[in-house]
Amino acid sequence: MINQDNNPKTIHIDSNLQKMVCEKTVLCLVDGQHYPPVTKNTLEELKKLGAEIKALIFLGGTEKVKNAVEELGEADIEVFVDKDKKELPLDTTRRAISKYDIEIVVDLSDEPVVDYQDRFQLASSILQKGASYMGADFFFSPPQEVEVLEKPSLSIIGTGKRVGKTGVSVSIARTLKEKRQEPVIVCMGRGGPSEPDYIEPKKMAMNAETLLKVAEKGGHAASDYWEDVLLAQTSTIGCRRCGGGMAGNPFSSNVIKGALKTNEVEENFVIMEGSGSTFPPVKTDARIVIIGGNQPIENIIKFFGQYRINISDLAIITMCEEPIANKNKIDKIERGIKKLNPDIEVARTIFRPQPLENIAKKKVFVATTAPSEILPKIIEHIETEHGAEVIGYSNKLSNREELKKDLNEDLDKAEVLLTEIKAASIDVAGKSAEEKGAEIVFMHNESVLVGGTVKTFEDAVMDVYDKAMERFGGI
């Protein structure tokens, strides 16, 4: 954003920068690798653009600067220098943001003082404090948090797609319903309705026939809000979103409109359920982050995974079993989580299928999205714990053509189609079962605690619930 013409005393700054910093409170990150007059000249130009510079933080390189405070400091600008620490001054940055109510942090540093990983650490810390972070060719802003909810709430967010967030959300909703009070869940799937859709389980039959009718009318019957209402038996509000930013903001959505509906319904607690790594753009009283044991570790504890961990009250790691993830990997994930956020609780979990109806002594065809390597354990659980005979299966719910091939091979032999509510489970698998006269039974992927820092899954959920209630006002 900065370039020079033939006049060495003049610095030009990209006009786009002017729009970003004009009349904003600014914190600048600097380093001693730059010749101090160069940095000072740039600070002066930022002021001319309307930036209200409150403070400077040296990220490093101070050994090359005789006196950082004298060379760059001014009467109205505080300079933070810590020559003893070798790590990034993240705590200092957060304190300065709070002290001066900083809106934008401008990074005027560069390699070798900061590298790519350092900048993601800085971005996570800065966004956590609600400020934006920008450099020569990047701009990150914190996800939108509109204050529209009039009831206590928690949000469920994820560090990626396919980490089992919807299954965990159902388990959380079931726990709240059993232990304290029935929530309403606001969902934001990529196949959600054009207008927020409030579904009450007590006002319609929650079964396969209902979902098949939704699919026949052109609706996405396997959307998250239908899955939640049927499996958790709690009211839901279906919304949609398109796109997702690195820090979690959707490009567009109707979620705020859906959240406003919660102020009118009878349920007195709200769960805002994210989509993949995208957040609900609504402020809540507490957060739970869902982390997949199948994810690369760097995606969890680096990049913007660390941001999601830093802003959450509970981390639930899913799929904590071999061959998906060995104990050594899960140990590393948990240590990384606790290093980033020492106050966060961690729950290690696995998923086990829970049919909504009795399938004992029946021949079943299983339709799932589970990874191939875990299918043997799923089949074993269905047979040993629920007494069914699995005569066929498919984990291709997300691939319609492959799913059809699997169904054509073995569904004829089955009495029951046992399926998750995902992707093509209704319009392809459900319709095929209906045509072949097979009973349709849905299954929930129940979260089963296998370790972590919490005693039980229920205790972990209720602890977050209590925090949400306390922050809301104890209602």
C-alpha cells in the first residue's frame, strides 16, 4: 500500500488505506529492522490520512535502535518496548487495545521480525479483542456480533467442516432439555431456507414421511435445522448462509433475521449453531468450539483455529479414536488447546450411532457420512448394542451417484434403512427405501466422552450453560 516516487521525501499511501484508518483509533506494530526515520515518516503520513495513532508496539529488532521511545515516541503516542521477551508481545498488544479502545491495528513490521505464523498469532489476539488487523496487503476484521438476542444463549462453532458439529449440537440440546430447559436452535446451513423457518416438533409429526414431503416440495429435508428438530426434538429456526471468511464471518446470511425470531418464541434459551468454520453473526453469552480429531493439527492450533479456541469456553474434540486419530495426536491437540487458552475445558469424544427406534432382530442397511476407516466400529456397535443385522451399508450420503449404486446392491435385502439425516439421505436414500417398502429409521451420532479435563459430557455442557446464564444476568 506504500510506494515512493522520484522525490525521496514524499511517501504515497494507497487511497484504500485512507478509507480504513480515517478517524479511527490506531495501534501501530513496528520493528527496529526499519530505519527509525522511515517508520516515523510513515506514521506522520498515517496521521495526515486521519488516523488517530494512540500507541506503538515494538515486535522486535530493538537492538538496532538506540532509544526506541525517543526516536519514535511523541507526547500523545505511548511506545511499548520489551527487550527481554523473545516471543511476540501478544499480552501487551491486547492490553494496549483495551487501554486505548483501538479500532484498527496497523502492522508496519516485516520479516525477519515477523513471519506468516507470527501474523496469524497476532491476528487471533487482535480479533479476540474486537479490533481489526491490517498490513500492506491484508485486512482482517472480527466476525460480526450483532446484539439482537433477548434471552441467554450459547453458540456452537467449529474449526472446520466435517467435524461432527451438528451431531454434537444435538447432544448438547438433548442435555439442556433433560437437565434444565428446552432450547431453540438457530441453524445456518448452506442449504437453508430463503426466509427463516421456525419448526416446532409438537406441532407436526417428526418422522420420515414429513421429511419426504419436504423433499418432494423442493426443500432441503436434510438441512441442519431438520436434522436438529427431528433428532433433538427441540424447536429450530432454519437459516442460510453463503461463503465463509477465514475468521468465521459469512459473506451473506439471513441469520440475524432468524435470531430475531427467538425473541418471539416460547423457549427461553437460544443455541446459535454455526456452519463448518463459519460463525453465527450474532453475539451470544458463551461459546463451545467443536474440533475434529481428523483435522491436521496446524488447522486447529494455528492459523485462525487458535482464534476460535481463544474465544470459547469449552472445546469438544470429536473422533478421538483409531484409526482416525491415535492417542498421541489427541494428546498434542489437547496440549495445544490448553497452551492457547489455559482456562478452557476440553472434552474428548467419539461418536456412536443411536437409532431413534427399536431395530433389534431386524436386517438393516446403514447409510452414513462416516469415514471408511471407522465403519467397522459403527457396524459392530449397531449389531452388538442394538441387536440388528447389518446386511449392507454406504458412507456415500454426500455423493448421490455412488449412494445409488450402494443402495441398488443391498437395500432390497433390508427391512430397515438406518440413516443419518445428511445430504442425500432423504431425497435419494429415503425415497429409495420408500419405493422398496423398507422402514426408514433415523439415527443420531451420540457424543460419548472418552477423556479430557471434564468428568462427564453433561457436566461440561451444563458448566457452559451456567456461564451463559451468569453473563446474561442470572435469569
